[in-house]
Amino acid sequence: MKNIFYRKGLVIAVLLLILASCTENFEDINTDPNNPTKVDPAYLMSNAQKGLLDDIYDEWFSGRQSYLYSQYFAQRNYTEEDRYQLRQPTNNTYWTLIYGDVMDLVEVIRLNEELGEEGNVNQIAAARILKAWAMQIMTDTYGDIPYFEAFKAEGDVSPAYTPQSEIYADLIKELTEASAQIDVAKPVFTSGDIIYGGDAAKWKKFANSLKMRVAIRLSGVDSNYKTYIDQAVAAGVFESNDDNATFRFLGETPNAAPLYDAYYFSNRNDFTLSKTFVDLLKGDDDTVNGKTNPFGGIFDPRLPLWGEPVNGVYLGMPYGIPNDLTAGPRPLAIDFTKGGLVTSGTLALTYMDYAEVCFILSEVNNWDQEWYEKGVAASLEHWGNEASEAGNLPSDYDDQVADYLAAIPAASQETVLTQKYIALFLQGYEAWAELRRTGFPKTVVRPGEISYVTSGGTQVKFEPLVGDDIPSRINYPEVEQSLNPASYKEAVARMGADNLQTKVWWNQ
């Protein structure tokens, strides 16, 4: 499985330099004058920050996986992925790219640790935090994965897969230690930190807030999850949108936001907002399937920021319908390509935000009303700020927000978790994980339910091509079966069948 590490030439150069200096007699031969002998950790950090978002939130790995599984998006064409038929070459590539991005963070840690007391402990802590963020996504996506043995300097070609229960325990440990390690009186980086500009206090809050995310995922399997959350709050978590962990893109390829590149550089106009999501935001009930919208009759002011109406009406694309029904005039096709935020080149993508912290605190405090309201308000403010940054904030947005906050029903399990789902828009892997953990929102269309009614009255059911429910995980890449067969087989024997229906540990 060595190939998972070698995506980037920079990482290749660093690893080769490590391996090439073993024999003093061959020092001159083994020194490449065209590659650096010392890599600036700031460059590695910025490379990892951008690379993770480029690789996770693009049109392939989110667009054709998590945005579909969470039903934020539906496809105008090629609806096989809506119906859970994976493209295995894409799966192979995703695995490779994410491990490659994380290797940059491992290098930041290694380079600073080699300096001993002269190393920057804040840089080590920041790298540990972002590594934990990425590896939680990986384990939530696949289950057991190479973890403890995946990043050894010697490059183990067949690392063992670590059970997810052990990975989660280590994520809690890593985030706890990273938070304690940070010296808020000193900067993290003087350059290269696009997320926080080197602000150590904000990195500390990110570590503790992320610990809350990890802990809430354990709510069904670890009775200590509330203790972890209490520890995080005591150590200091996000207190407003000013603390959000985000990365703003510059607007032009290759430094534009991933969906901008998809639409305007790669000409991939395959995706649009799904009918289930649009109807939820419009406050419409699903009368065909007999589902009640918990925010019935309340129009969400975030919808116009994310999508364009069709002839003045907001209509979402039916989810998971057969390809032949998408040919010619599409049945329902809201558009977000006309300057909206979803395809903005300068969009700030989110690692984690204050709204999520609020919803977690509402949940652990028995669906607390105040934290619920703070979470909804924080999400509305965040997206209003993004629209203002893009120059397309409606002049009456503040009034719309006030009306919406006054109209939403009281906090309950359904209202809190459904608003959390809305607030996680464009954080597809987190939304998919929460949908698996909680079962909310109830408004998503499930296999066997009706996705679309034609103009002639024909009811079209959602019928997956693979499996019988929303995926519980993604199967391991085919490349693992050939490059790391023993470890792969051991993981499958422990987890269960390598398919989309086998549940990950925290979702048993």
C-alpha cells in the first residue's frame, strides 16, 4: 500500500531524502541538487489545508458520494451514483489522495520533532488537529482503516487496519493532547496557515470543538461521550462564527473552490439541489410519502443563497430517478450556476463551525432551546456573511432571518437534528455520518419510497442499483485487495462483508 503516500512530488522528495542518507560514502551520489534538503513546515501545512478540501469536497468524492448520500444534491445525468453504484477507480483515487494529503501533516510533525526543543510545538499541535479531522472522515467512510501503521517513516507496504474503536479512542487522545500542547502566547505559523493565520488560540478552540464532534459520534457506543464533551467545553470551544475553521479560496483555477472548478473549468453541470432538500427548505410536506416537514410552512432564507428558482419557483431535482427520466427537458431542475454561493470560486469551505458546536450542546443538554436557537442563528449568520462576501446578499436578509427565527418550532430531537443537517450543507461527509447516527432528517427519500410523480401521474420509486438503504459505509478500494491483501482480509473478517450495508462500529 506504499502507493497511498506518493501523490505529491514534495512528499516524494522528503521521503527519498530520508532514505537516501544511510551510507556516508554515497552522500554525494544520493543528494539531488534539484530537490530541497529542508522543507518549510508552513508550505506543507498550506498544501495539506488546501489539498484536503480540493480532494474531499470536489465533484467526485463529495459530488458523487457524500452530497448524494446526504441528499443535498441529485444528479441531472448519470444517476447511477444517486442509486449507490460506485465508480471503483474513483474510490481508489480518493483513498490515495487523502492519505497523501495527511502525509504532509505527518511531515510537519516529524520535522518539528527532529528539532527537539527548537521545534515548534504549536505547529505539531495544529498538524495533529487537522490530521484528526481528516482521519475521522476516512474511518467514518470505510470503517477500519490503516491508522497506527499507515504513516511510519520506513513506508510499511502492508500496514494493518486499525479497528475503528481504537481509532476513535486515539482521536480523543490526540485532540486532548494537542489542545493542551498549544501555547496561546505564541503563533502557530507566521505564514502558510490559511485557516487561522497562525492564531494559536483559535487552533486550540478548533481542537476542543472537533473533540466534541468525535465524542457525539460515540453517543451510541461509549458512555463516556458526555464526559469528553464536558472536557472540551472546559478547555474552550468555538464561541462565535469568528472562530470557525474555514479556508477561503482565491477565485481562479487552480486556487478556486472545488465546485467552481467543476462547473466552470471542467464543465460538469451534472449536479443540482435535490427535491428532498429544497422541499425541506421551502417548508413543504412530502404528501406523496406521507412525511411531515418539521418546519412546515416556513421558508428558509438560506435557500435563495444556494439555488436559483426556475421561472420564479424553487423546484428541486427528484432524487435517484432512472437516467431515462433525466433525458431531454428535466422534470425539476433548480440551478445554482448563476453566481450563487455553491459554485463561487471564492467560497470559504468549512472544516467545522460554531453552529455545529451549538447543536451538539443542545443535544447533550436534552434538546436545549437556547443552544438550538443559537445554532440556527449562527448558521444563518454564516451564510449571510458568505453572501455578503460574494456581493449577492439580499437587502432584506436580516428581516428574513428575524422572521425565520421567530417562526421555527421549539427544540426537540427532530428539530435540532434537522436544523443541524441544514447547517452542515456542503459538509457532506459529516452530514452523511450524522444521518447514519441519528436517522434525521426524516424527510430524505428512502429506497422504496416515491421520488417523483410524472406529469402523467406515474409514481417513480427510488430503487437503488446497489443495496437496500442509504449506504452505511463505502467498500474498500479495489487496489487494497491487490496491494495489501492480508491486512484487507483481516479487516473484512473483523468488520463483516465488504459492501455498502455493513455498518461501521459506532453505528451498530
